Amino acid sequence: MMKHFLLRSMSWLRLVRRLPHLRHIVRLIWRLVRDGRVPMYLKGMLGLAIIYVLSPLDLIPEGVALAFGLVDDLAIMIAGVNWFLRLAPQDAVDDQLKTLSPDFQQSFQEWRTQESGGDQPSSSRADGAG
């Protein structure tokens, strides 16, 4: 159990390395939100994460413990974005990704590979051949 926790923590460290690409991540998310191929429930999930962050109601109020109050907002937002990008249709993500800088495309593909464990094939769809 501790090993799993440590491995997930490493995921947060990989995210920090992606912070220089924050504006590209926001652009990608915005384009995916406007893309009709992305299901409404995913857009709603992302919307709920944003509402939680902006809401004055928190699990841990900032007035009680400022640092911990901000951490829960950050964790909810990161989890919402992570799930949105992982669950969005692959073809929609790939199409929207092509419109962004090549440097970000490479960084995003590396993140995607690391999140999936790196040993899975890049495409899970069958081409119908055979």
C-alpha cells in the first residue's frame, strides 16, 4: 500500500515538470470542452472541479489552516484535469493536440505514456483488419 502511495506521489512530481506548459494545458482543455466528441459528463465533471475551487465552501477551510485549505483545492483541480484528459476520447485529444506547439505535444505524449504505465500499446482500437 505504501509503495502505491509513493508511486502516485511521483506522478505529482512529473506534473510539476509540466508547469511551464500550463498555458498549453489550459488551451488543450478549452478546445476539448468546445469539442463535440467529448461527452457532457466529462465536461460537467471538470465544471464541478472548477466550481469547488471557486466556492467558499471547502472540506478544509482556508481560515482554519491556510496551507491545508489551499492544498485540497489544488488536489481537486489537479484530479479533475487529470481525469478529464485521461477519459476524453483519444481521437479528440489527438486532433486538438496537433494545433498546439510541438514541444508541448511531445511533453504531453510523455505524460500520457507515463500515466498509462508505459507498457501499453499507444492505440487500443482495432482497425478491423482480418
